[in-house]
Amino acid sequence: MNLLETLQIGLRGVGANKLRSALTVLGILIGVAAVIVLVAVGNGSSQAVTSSIEQLGTNTLTVRHGTFGPGGDGGRTQFKDLTVDDAIALADDVLAPDVQSASPVVSAQAACTYEGTSYSTSITGTWPSYFEPSNLTLASGTSFTNDDVTSSRRSVVLGQTVVDELFGSVDPVGREITCAGTPFTVVGTLEEKGSSGFQDSDDVIIAPLTTVQGHLTGYRSLDTILVQAVSGSAVDAAESEVYSILDDRHGTTDTSSRDYQVLNQASLLSTVEDTNQVFTVLLGAVAAISLLVGGIGITNIMLVTVTERTREIGIRKAIGASKSAILGQFLVEATVLSIIGGVAGVAVALVVTQFEIAGVAPVIMPVSVIGAFAVSVALGLFFGSYPANRAASLRPIEALRHE
Amino acid sequence: MAAVIALSGITKSYGFAETTVHALRGVDLMVDRGDYLAIMGASGSGKSTLMNIIGALDGATAGHYELDGINIDSLDESALSIVRNRKIGFIFQSFNLIPRTTALANVELPLLYRGVGRRERRERAAAALASVGLSDRASHQPNELSGGQQQRVAVARALVAEPSLLLADEPTGNLDSQATSDVLDLMDAMHDEGRTIVMITHEDDVAARADRVITLVDGMIAAERRNRP
């Protein structure tokens, strides 16, 4: 008896009870599809976050005001503001040779209007040196200049989302908008960066630091200082220079209770990647459980089948079927069920991942497709082996007596 | 003439200690090649137990059994399945065809398990079906056949592998009188071809077709008569 004949007998068994076979296949199908889709969703969200961090630039450091993390501010009595002088000190060529530029940043939320159209967005006040490390490029018009900063001119550069909301198809350059009661002249617009997963990086207005401070935020502490290192590999050196300069300027005595924090984009990126990996593995594990449940479904249905066909097994044994022939027959039945389920599951997953799921565009990992399919086939063999073995071990006279 | 079946001192008991049931209490039996033997007995006389032992479906508690020169006592389960496949053709009271499987495929089964190639299997199964007069029913499934037809398919299946022994367990028990005589005529014809047949029955007119009749009472052979020399 060769493999083909065993396969035929097995297929006939699967076809004998179509509804039951279909339901068993469905269990495997859902398991396989869930593994592939959920891993693809995890992978897709990981890629979205990674690309949004990469858009910020990986050779930059962000100095934030305030304390974060464990320890809090319990040990400190006084908070020093993050000031423009801090930013100037960070750009010092001698003390910080690895820092190329340092741009102070304040931001405010404001409603802006143009000819009756109103739109609320975030206004960032900074220096022209902010554009390069932030990967911002101009689509039309010009940027504001250092001169604009010194004389607090009311010149703004608009992100693409703001342009669409306020102006529609009108060219905004040279026109005037009103934000929080103050008129501003649009001098340029930014190239579209696209949505980076969680936030729209085109939903911004950028203006000279002094202008925003003068009209919107007042002269409080800076929100952040964006520090650009001279190269990607100089980020860590730049980070320690930033610490030593600011510790000196802020009189930090205990490094665990600084009144500022430095965020390193590169290390943030690797942290986020680690987190996402855990997230993806978790999703995959949940899905793997449903695949396992599908496998148990195979055992269950094959046990029913073996019981139901005990007499048939007895007949086959009486006319000379060997133990291995019976074993093969039922193993093939179980494996055929799981292979059909696996193939259908892969097909369903390929269709489902074409759509956005919970705001994430799934990205299929080929290894999850191959893995889920291989596991489903192995499940058929593993979970089919107990019922098949039970069938093969039946004693012919008892099996024949079975009604 | 060499004996196809040689049973000596066969006993079979079930259970333990006080609850032990002795189904067979020492059976000696020789069946020669070409013999047509009927085994009779009331229910509980041990005839089914004897049939299971002769059919290599069950082992004896004690005693010695040789089938066609092969010592059956010492064989393991996988060797027994080979013996059943090569040496014995079974005909059961309830036909025992595989459901949802055509008559031809049912007849092919013993050859399939023997490893005969597809084409030869088809030809031999078709010839066996023709010999029981059911060529036109080859592609029918068991539930599309009458009882008599099903039993004739079972006879074809028992014959197809050219076994040394045909073992029939109440072959006419579920059949009407017309089908009964059809099946018994078939068995007569096989006997005329020189096949060895052992048939278990409790009906005298069925047993009358055999050359030799033994009667079991309480697990022992109580009487033996010869209808024909």
C-alpha cells in the first residue's frame, strides 16, 4: 500500500462527513490566520513607530525642561529654567565640539483664522537652525531668518495640513493669518512629511522664537532645546557634552535629580523597537494559543471519528490491514484536515492584511506565514497521532462486535 | 491430504478466579484441504469463540493451532494480520462491507493491504465480482445494494485474495430464503472448485449443505457426522 493509496483512503474519510470536517478545518483556519494577521499588525505598528522616530532624525538630542522618571523632584528645592543662554552655551565650539547646533523651542496651542476659516493647531517658536535636524524642507517661499528672530518679526512657515485647512487651493505665501489675535505673514510652506503613525507631523506652524514668546507664551522657560550632533556617530559624545555644560550651568550637584532631561533619539528608537518586539511576540503568542485550540479540535473530532468507525476498523483488520495501515489512514485524515485549514488560513490572512487594522497597516512577516503553516501541519500529525494510535491498537474482535 | 486446520487441545477462558468462564474446554479438530465443514451449536456453546480462534482474530488460552502449516500460537499481532490477509477469507453475518465505498473498492481491499498494484487489483476484483454475478453493481455503494447482493459482494471480497480457507460466520443469518439459497449455491460452487470452507450456523438446512457437521456443546465437540464422504 503506497502513500497515494493511503492518501485516497484518508481523503475519503475527510469527505465522508463534510460539515464536521469543515468545522474542524475552520478551527485551524482561524488559528493560522490569527497568527499571521496579528504578527503582521505588530510588525506594521513597529515599523510605523520606527519610521516616525526616524523622521525626527537620529543624530539629534532633545533637552527637555523638568524632571522625569524615578526620583522626581523630591531632592530639589529650586528649578532653573531652560533658557536661550543654555542653548547658546550648548552650541559652544570649544566646550561642545560634537554639537553642530542647538535650537531653543517653545510651543503653544492657538486657533488661527484666515478669511473666516478657523483652525486650531500648534505653533512652534524656534530658530532657523531647527529646520535641518528636524528634517523639515520648504515646499514654497522662504524660511524666516536669524534677523527675523532678533527683531521678532511676525513671519510664519506653515505645515501642509495647516495650509489645506486654512487656504485650500489658494497659495498662502505672502498672505496674512491671525493667531490668538495677532496677525502673522506666511513666508513659506513645508514639504509634506506624511502621517507617521500616531501624530500628523504636517499639522504645525513654525515661527521665530521671540515672536511666539512675545505674543503667545510669554518669557517662561523653554520647552525643549533641539541639539544636533555633527554626525550620527557623534550623538553619544554630544550627549555627555550637553550633560556637563547644563550640569555646570544649572548647578546640579546630584546627577539623579537634574532639572532637565536629555532624550537621545537613537536610544529611544532602540527602546521602542524592543518594546514593539515584545508586543509582536505577545500578539503572536495569543494567536498561537488559538492555533493550539484548533489542534485540540482535530484530536477531538478524530476521536469521535475513530469511535464512530470502530466497526470499519475491525473489518479492515479482519481482512488483513496491518497496524501501520490503520495508523496511516487516520493520520492522513488528521493531516489533510490541518493542511486544508493551514492553506485556507494563509489565504484568509493574505486577504485580511490588505486592509488597515486598528489604524495600523499590517506588514506580513514571511517567517510567520511559513511558521504558521508548518505548525498547522505538525499539529495535524501530533494531535492526530493519539486518535490514530487508538484506532490502530483496537483489537479486531472487539472492534467487530462494536455497533 | 495436508490439513488446512489442525487444532489440538484448544481451550479458551475469560475472566479470573471464581468468575472464570470456560468458553472452550479442549477442542481437537482437523480440516483437510477441500473440506466443507459446518460448525453447529446453541448460543453459548462456544462456536463464536472457536470461529475467532480459527480466524486468527483471537488467541487460545491453551492448545495448539496450525493453519495451512503455519504455527499460529507464536505469532504477534502484525504477523496475525498478514496471516488473515493471505490465508483467510471472512464472510460475516452482517456482511461488514465498508460504508460509502463502492462494491469494487470493497472487493479490492484485501489486495490493497497485500500491496498488489492498482491495475492488477482492479482486474482481479472485477473478476471476483463477475464470479458472484454482480459485475453490473461494481460502482454501487453498500447502501444501494440488497442484503443478498451485499453478502455476495462480501463473498467476492473473501475470494479475491485466493485464501486457503473461507470462514463464514452465519452467512445467511440476515438473509431471506431466496438470497440464502443464492449465497449457499455460491458456496457450493466454491466448494466444487476445491476451496476449503468452514461455516458456522445454527440452521440444520444450511448445515446440510456441508460435507461434515460438528456440533459444539459447552465448549466441546459433542457430535460429528458426515453428510457426504
